[in-house]
Amino acid sequence: MPLTHPYQDLTGGQWLCGNLHAHTTRSDGEREPQAVVDDYAGRGHGFLMISDHDIFTSPDDHATLDAGDLLLIPGNEVTRNGPHMLHVGADRLVEPHGPRQLVIDAINQSQGFCVAAHPNWQEAFDHCPLASLREWQGYLGIEVYNGVISRLQGSPYATNKWDMLLASGRRLWGFAHDDSHAAQGDTGLGWNTVYVTDNSAAGVVDALQHGRFYPSTGVMINSIQVDGTRIRITTDNARRIIALSDLGRRFHTADNATIECDVPDDATYVRFECWGDGETFAWTQPFFVDR
Ligand SMILES: [Zn+2]
Ligand SMILES: [Zn+2]
């Protein structure tokens, strides 16, 4: 039972971290685009997507900003008429059709990819029902962490929905994003650390599409090694690493910055949660068992 996973070839490039979900005064964010760019650049991020609600931030808009070395990724958050979806690496605004499958299809017919946003935002209603996530085809992943939900009704985490989808055979990547709106306190909560060989916005989008990244809220993964069905993960600062299989079943725990274990015979996928100090995590993407 060989494993399919996105970390097969981590050579010749570098790790860059960045956030794909940030609002500005062009929609309901409190800060001008330049102030948002300056904040993320000052945190040492390598890339950023401004994701205003139904407002496309294009390469032409980027040209009006001073981003320094921060790679700016074009996109927006499809918002009107239904569950919110990030259009990452967009070349245009797609129509916000009520049936979200039409939005996903339009995104896939244009440039970029679709990520389901804040799956456990529960204010007034479930903003991204599991039934919809099961029904939709063609989105690349979901936010397993959305920072702004930390101060709203619901849970910032959505690993529960991720496991239910993965256990049903779906191959979806997990993302961690700020969804920053406020001038203070919303920034630097969650990001994706991406292995990039082409140091450009297009290179980041390509690496994300292939899953060559891990979402994080503060734990740094140093190495991911796979030998047959044996997996070894080393981190800088995890206190505990949990190995999980179908529907979130925990099959191995290491109270350590490193874990090494074998994939259980009955697993269809495994993934790892690296828990750090306070409320910090890194989540690996799934390793899928091919049968
Ligand atoms: Zn949203
Ligand atoms: Zn948002």
C-alpha cells in the first residue's frame, strides 16, 4: 500500500509563508490595502492575497502598491448568494451564482482555484454545511483554521469536517488563514508555509495546487520523510504530535518535537497535528493510502 502525498520532492526550493485571506477598505476591512501589505511584509511573510468580498484585487491593483519582496497573489472572496469561497490566483471575478457548484466550475474554467472559507462559522446559521461540502466537486480544499472566527460565533477550526470529507475518499488540502478585517489583532494568526521552487506569485499558486504546503498557527515543520508506509515528521517547536487516520482516529502520539510511525493497515489516509505552546498548531496535508 504505497502512499500518495504532496511532500515527495522538497528539493531545490525554499519555504515561504503567507496568508490568502485578508480584507481591506475596498470591502469591509478597516485598513487601506497598503497598510495591510505593510503589516504582512513586516511579519516576514513571503506572499499575500487580498481577498475582498466580491472585489477582485488584480495585478494592476498590485502595481499601485509598494509590496517590497512580498509576492501578491490576485484573488477575491466570492461572497454574495451563498457560502463564502476564496478564488486564489484569479484572473477575473466570477459570477457569484447561488448554486456554488457553478462558482467552483467557473473558477476552474478560469485561472486559480477554490477554497471553502470558514467551514465552522455558525453565526445565525451554518455558513458552510457539511452536506454542501460533500456535494460540491472541484474545490481544492477548506480552511481548517480561520482566525477571525476566534472572535465570532463558531469555531476557527474545521478539522472535524476535513476528516469527514477525507474519510469519504475526498482529496482536499487544509489551509490556515487570518481572514483579517480589524486594524488590530486579526493579523498573523494563521498562514500556509509553502515549498516554492519558482519564487513568484504563479509559483506559490502552483505549489498550493499541488499541496506542497502545511497550514500553521505557530508550529514549524522541519522535515517530512516517507519510507514505504513509515512516516517521520520533525518540527522546531511542537510539544506533542498526534497521528490521525479515518474520521480523526488517533493512532499514535509523541510527546516530542518528532514523530515516527507506520500507517495502520485499515487507514485510507493519515495526517499529523503538531501541537505547540499555547494554542499553536501545524497540520500536515493528508497522506493517502493507495490500494
Ligand atoms: Zn467570509
Ligand atoms: Zn473573509
